[in-house]
Amino acid sequence: MRAAVVTALLATAAEAFSPLPLAHRGCKAIAVSKVGVVSHRQHLQPLAVSEPVLAASARLRGGGGEELAPAGGTPLTVLLISVWYAASVVCNQSSKELLRTLGPQSLTLMQLVVSSACGAGVLFGLRACCRECSFPPIGIQSRAQLVDTSVLAAAFTCGFVTLNACMEAMHVSLVMVLRAAEPLTTLIIGAACFGTSVPAKKMAALLPIVAGCALSAVGPFAGSAAGIALAIVCNVCFSLRGLLGKQLSARFGTGPLESFFQLCTIGALLQATLLLIGGRTELAACKAVLRRETLELVLINGAAFYAYLQLSWVCLGRMTAVSHSVVNSLRRPVTVIAALAYSPVALSPINLAGIALACAAAAAYGLM
């Protein structure tokens, strides 16, 4: 597990510090013409990415203007995707282990604190190693940006609190299957609150995902009513994160690395405040972190948390938005299979059919 996390962090750092002219770093050597807006499935991203950054990143893989192939080519991209998947698996399974000692709120606080530290190291390291590059500001520049970022951080933090609570209540594999329904909540909230149009074929494509989630959650493998309700709230929170994040990046042009650092920092402050006010039982459980074995697992979990979310963006910079959405969708069956391999449970044929249907439908949706 430690080796996987170290590899993930090294891969993230190596890609960030490499001379590859990614749009985020703003180097003058970038040669991209006719930068436009690239459509993307925001709910499948770990964090909102500004439209110009997405456009420039996608142009690196084809389109108008001068094409710039990513450093390392396809082999390096495949390696980064593999490490991204591995970091996601490590984060899920180590979270399940830590939930035996820490509550979901305390675990979320630890994840956000460690991730903030990792983010600060990457941001300041980038600026130290590439002084001729131009970067977005690390800090928040206005009161309006602070308000919008805080609202987004609240949704982001609530999403991970409920996700950790789901993992405490149910098997990790079932949680990951139920999380496959997030595109449905994103389309519903987007249409109802953000005025986004929803093509009929997209709505129809989501029905197999819902059916698969329902089939996977019946019989002895079924989660509790509370666990399923938490999974629904979790999907709503992550849908809001994507939709609000898209607005934030469009309005203020914050870079994705900077946004993620801001979200983790503000989220940690919000979560610490909530624990101080009403979560004294969980706050007392944080004393367990002082034990060496628990502290090591907390650091591994937090580093994996940071690495898998940031590697998702790194991979986005090496491929088109559509390709990234497909790769992100295929991560779901990998995490489900890994969870079942790590902690086997008896599944009925109906459960297996539901898991397969939900994962296949999520991958097919990524192609639309």
C-alpha cells in the first residue's frame, strides 16, 4: 500500500514538474491557436477545470492549431492511468480500515488536512522550479470568490463525509456501485437549478445505471436504508461540486490545482469547526491518530486521496475530455473488483448482474 501511494505521488509530481507545456502552467512556450471551449462532463471530474484550460489541454491531443503530443506518449499516459486507479483503490480500502478507529467526520478532516499539505507542496514546488512560468494566484482574490469557494467547499466536504459514512455502513464495492448513479443526480440538478439542457438519449442511457444499482443492492448484499440514503446524499453533493465548480472556474478563472488546494483548506476549516461544535465524540477519536500505526495509515490515506484526485486532472491534460470521461467511468469496475478481492463477500447472480450492468452502463454513458 505504501509503495502504491509513493508511486502515485511521484507520478503526480513528475507530471507536474515536467517540461510538458500544459495549459495550466501558462508557459510562454505553449503553441496553441484558436483556443475555444471544449464540452466535458463536469460531474465525472474530480474538480472543476476552467474552460480555457480544458480547451488548451484537449488541443494538445488534436484539433485546430498546432498539435503538441504529451511527453512520454501513450505508454506514459497508460502508466499514469494505472497509478490513478491504484491510488483510488488504496484510498477506498484504507478509508474502510480507518473507519474502524475514526468516525467518518474525523476521517474526512484528516484527509483534507493531509491533502492540503500535499497541495501546498506541489504548488510552491511548481513555482520554485519554473520561475519563468505564469501561474494563477494561490490565494483567493476577492470576497465574492471567497463566498463561492466556501459554498463549493461545503458541498465538497459534505460529499466526502457522506461517502465515508457510506463506507462505514456498507461494503466498499456496493458504495462504488451506488456512486455510479451520480450522473443521474447531476443531470436532474443541472436541469432543475442551473438551466442545463438534458438530451433525451442521455436520460435514457442513465436508466440501465439505475437498474444496475437497484439489482446490486438486493438480497444479503443489500445495504441498510440509512446507507443507501447516505449514498444518494453523497451523489447530490458531488453533483453540486461539479456544477458549482464549473461556475467558479468560469467566473474567476482559478486553476484546478489552486482550486483543489483552496477547497481542501477551507473544507478542513469547516469540518474542524463542525467537530468542535457538535462532534465531540468523533473529535475525541482523533486522539487515535497519535498512535504510530494509525498515523501512518492516515498519511497513506490522505496522500492517496490527494493523488487520485489530482492524477485525474493530470490524465485529462493528456487526452480529450471525452476520452477522460470514458477512462473515469472505467475506474468504477476496477474499484469494485478490488474491493471484492480485498474483502470478499457472497454475491448472488442478481447482485453480480447489477454490478456488471451499472458499470457497463456508466462506461457507455461516458461515450455519449
